Amino acid sequence: MSLSVAPRHARHPTGLMGSVYLPRTADALALAMSTYGIPLLVLATTNSAALTGLAFALEWIPRLAAFGWAGAVVDRRGAAVVFHLASLGRTLALAAGAVVLYLHPSGHVASVTVMVLAATTGVLTEFSYIAAETAGAGAARRAGRRAHRVQAVLLGIDQTATLSGPALAGLLLLAGPPPMLAVVTVLSLLAALLALRTPPSPVVPARAPRGQRSSGLRTGWRTIRSLPALGWLVTGLTLSNLATGLLQAAGPVIVVQHFGQSTTAVGLVWSAAAAATLLSVTICRFALDRLGMWPVGAACAALASLACLAAAQAPDYRSYLLLVAVLMAAEGGMTVVLRTLRSRLIPPEAFGSTLSATILILLLPFPVAGVLTALTPPDALGHVITTCAALQALGLLCAFARLRTDPALRT
């Protein structure tokens, strides 16, 4: 390709800042604030633990339903277009919600508004996330030998947003729901405007074949079943995500109602967890070089199981915050192992469909966790978390015991 027809960002690496990194930063921060802030908003508006859990489920169920559809739309229309429209739609939804809550700060109208916001932002966030991931992957491919640097920057952006988003959402909620929603609205609008600078997909099919989503997921499922090492690791992490999702869904209830802390304290829990995860991912990169995947993965699995069991019985807020941070750091280490394993094992011709199926399976526990939180009385949440932590420990024990002699994790 000649320089006269090459995209600007392909000719000048600094173009990545405006075309990929800045849109991703605005979208990631809006995503983190809405994912963790809306359940807090529901609790502050309704003072109901059941509705808080239901809102968490309503955030995740539409995401899962839209997962394959979002991928097909991005393939057909291009990452830049979908990124822009999804961020713009989220902007309009959040702005409307802020106005309604300003006019009706409590009552049935407020309750219905926050629940609708949970479902709407869940769907639109899935579309913007898939589009942003696709744009980032395209930038990495165009970077050639520097692809790992692009991915490292994108991972740092995501973790930084997860670090700051929950705390910022909880802090803004002290001033009331409308200010918090207004800030997320501005971030979404900024992401929509910056998405106009996102480079278009190099190849956009004119039409997507009918049934592409279902056939792609079936292909991914068959590939996972044909790779025992990947299947066992996905199974263990799925059970682990059930316990993690329950801690996320029940977090506002536990911190605010059980420990008597403010909504800001809920955000601090997940900000501390994100910081611990970022540190864990950095350490695991060096540990994997020296020790190999199985020892690192097994150690992270044991640490995650112990931390989750202890978090269910945490006597105070500080202990709870520390244990959740340790749990998420261990989860981060296992995620590094999963990403490395699937990059080695999945055939290139089936990588996209298998990746979609893997992510879908790993996300399924999150709406289940929201439903469990909605159906469980607040006083019984500790027992439910303990049960899920026991399932997590059993699942990870079976998975890594099965993988102990597998050559895929011994390479």
C-alpha cells in the first residue's frame, strides 16, 4: 500500500492517540461508571436490595443477548459507525434518565427509570465495547511488530478506567443521581464524537449471511469441546465468575447496609480491586516466563478460592476491601493464563467464533448473580456467597487437577 492511500494513523504512530486511545479512554470510563454506578443508583433511589440485584441482572442479560448480534453488526457496518452510534445512543438514554430523576427523585417513576437505564445501557455498552475491541485489534494488526505495545496501552486504559470509574461514580452519587448521570452522559458524548476519528474497518462485507451469529457460536462451542485444556479452564473460571459476580451484585448491599459505609466506599472496593489486578497482571507476565502456566494458574486459583471464602465472612469493611482486592488480583492472573492458552490452542480460522463463545460462557454467571442477589434476603447474602465460593474452589480444583499433566499448560 502506498503512502498516498494509507490511512493517516497507519503512516504516523502518534495518530493512534486521537483515533484509538482517546475514544477508548472515554468509552471505558463511561462503561466502568455505568456498570458499577447504576446498581448504586438503584440502591440510593429505591433503598431495595432486591431491586439492586435485579438491576445488576438487567445490565448483564441484555449484554449477553446482544453479544452475537453486536459482533455481526460491527462486521457488517464497521467498528467506527457502530462505536459512534452506540455511544450516542447511550448519551441520549443517560441524559433522559438524568432529567427524569431530577424531576422525580423518588417514587415509582424513579424506580422504573433506573431499571430501564440498567437494561438500556447494558445493550448499548455491549455494542460500543465490541466496536472498540474491533478497532483496537485493527490498530494492533496495522502496528505489525509493535502490536503488543498497542494491546498493552489498551489494557492499561481498561484497567485505569476500572480503577477510577467506580470510585468516581460513588463520589458523584453523594451529590445526587442527576450529577452522576450527567458526568457519564458527557463521557458518552465525548466517546461518540471521538469515535468519528476511529479508522474504518479495512473490509466491511456488504451483507452478513443469515444465521451468522448462531453458526459462529456453534463453531466456537465445537472448538472449545475439541480442546480439553481450554474447556476445563473455561469451566473453572465460569464457576469462579459466579462468586465474583455475586460479590459485585451484592456489593452495594453489603457495604452500605451491612457495614454502614457510604456509596463512595463501594466504589473504593472495586477501584482497589482494579489496582490490585493491574499489579497482578504485571507480576504474572514475569512469573509465566520463569515458572510456566500451570504453577502460576494453580497458585492464582488457590488464592482466589481462599480470598472469596474469607470475604464471605469478613468482619469489617477494611477486611472486605482487602479480600476482594486479593480475589480480583488472583482472577487477573488466571485471566492471563486463559488468554495465553487460547492464543496457543485455538486454530486461526476459528479464533473469532471461539473467542465469542468463550466470552459468552464466562459472562453467563453475572446475570445469575444478579438474580441470586435479588432473591436473597440481605441477612442471608453471606451464606449464599459462601456456597458460591465453595463451588468456585471445587471448580478450580477440578480444572487445575485435570490440567496438571496437560502438555498445553506445560509448554
